[in-house]
Amino acid sequence: MQRFATLKQLHALYVTAEVGSVTHAAEILHVTQPTVTLQIKQLEEATGFQLIEKDGRGIKLTEAGRILTRHASKIIGQWHEASRDLEALMNSSSQTLRIGAIQTVEYLLPPLIIAFSEQDPTAKIKLEIDQRADEVMKLLRERSVDMVILESDAVDDEFSTRVFADHPTAFIASPQHPLANADTFTLQDIVDSGLIVRESGTGARNVVEGIFRSQNVPMQFKSEFSSNVAIKRMVEANRAIGFISLHACKVELERNLIRPLVNDTLKDWPQTHWCVITEKYMTHRPAAQRFLDFLVSEGKAITDAHFAYPPISGVA
């Protein structure tokens, strides 16, 4: 068997196999019937196998023909994909960067997108938000997005994961709450004040459950909200203590509407990280690759500068 065949020869075989007729294939390919016949003949000489045989007024594939047609389909598909990528490269301004993310990323992404847009003013971005990590990962599996941004503890090993920023979480209270100015307090004091946590499966919920385990205290809370905003409003009104991402609290912290709670017995708990997740072994479109490189190289510095809180013990 010779090593090489041309794309035109493989395309001729593929189309002929699809329509079951050399004459019809020639019409689709806008060439003459003898040209299609010659291209298939050259493939037969290259492979050393008969690939088609007459079947009434049409043709049918031999076993060798079926094998080669199956591979030809993949090669032609890859060529079309390569052509689309090259076309996108030539006209990068028309590309849309598709990002999937969980709800808290609404606070994280804007400064990153602003910085990226300053470097790449032509970039167009489509951001899809969902509250549940499994629904966001579904977008990636369906290739509806180029990448997703989640907490590091929500990622399966089947994907490529790159950590690009820390994700601090904390107990928060109103500055008027007694615990906000207390020198000492316990986890039970927080529970007794009416603790509100995020719903099961979120990064913040996983962290707070780990805190209770580390303190050998059964997990207890008053309410469970699926909204960072609702938790913050309850805390601002001094009606509860919350546990959420500090990235969701930038404005409230700057205005002293809420305050993180930390003391010597409640500190240094494990924190999650933000990561960007893509398919393994996937060749990314140019816009996606540029944003991926940007997040990995500059994401942490930009995030740390934007969320520049006063040092808080226990918040890494």
C-alpha cells in the first residue's frame, strides 16, 4: 500500500459512497464522471484494494471501501474544522469567546474581561451563567462554550484544569453585630446568631461544611439561600450571620456594611481556588486560546488587585 492519497481522491470516494452513484457524485463535486472514476481508481492503486463494485445502475462499497470511507469521513471533517479555524484566524474580530460560569463569577469576571478587552479590543464575549456547577459543565461537554470557570473542588479529572486565582470565603456579619467586635467567640456562637449558608454543592457550602468538621461540631444552620445577594441583605440588616465568597462582597466591605468574622479559633480553613476548565487535547480557537493564556498569566494579579481587602487572618 502506498503512503499517500489526496484529499480530492478521498472526497470523491466519500461522496460516491454517500450517494451510491459515480454520476451523481460527479454532479455534486462539479466535475466529470471520468474524473471521479479516475480518482477512485487512483485510490485503489494506492491501497491495493478494490474499493467499489457495480450494483445494478449504481455502486456499492467493498469491505475495504467501507473501511477507507470511514477514515475519509474523519479526515474530511478535520479538514473542514481546520478550514474554519484558519478562517477565524484571518478574521479574528468576528470571533465570539464563549464562557460558562457559576453565579459568583459575576463578581470575579468583570475586571478580568475589562483588562483582556484592553489588550484585545476586537474580542466579543458571550457569558452564560448558571447557579449549579453540573449545569455549567454540561455546556462544556456539549461544546456550547469554549471554557468554564468554577471553583477548583468542582472539577472532574476528565477535563483540563488551570488554577488562576484564589477564592476566599468567610463568615460575615453586620458591624453592629456583637460578634463583629468580640475578641473571642465560638462556632456555636455563630450558629446561635442564625447562620445562613449557600445551597448544597456550591464551593462556599463545601468550605463551611469542612470548617464544622475541623471543629468537631455537627453542621448546623438556620437558613439556606441560593443567592449571595439575599444572604448579604440579611447580614446588612443584622438579622443573621452568613458564609459566602468574599469576591461577592467587595462593595459591602468597602462601605463597611458587612465585616468578616475571624478569631484565633476560627481561622486558616482550606480555601478553594478559581480555575478555568477546558476539554483535554482540544485545539482552541484563537480567541479562546488568547483568553486562556491571559487568565493563567495575569488572572491572579488582576484579581488580587481588584479585590484588595485589608489582611484578614484565615482568608488565604
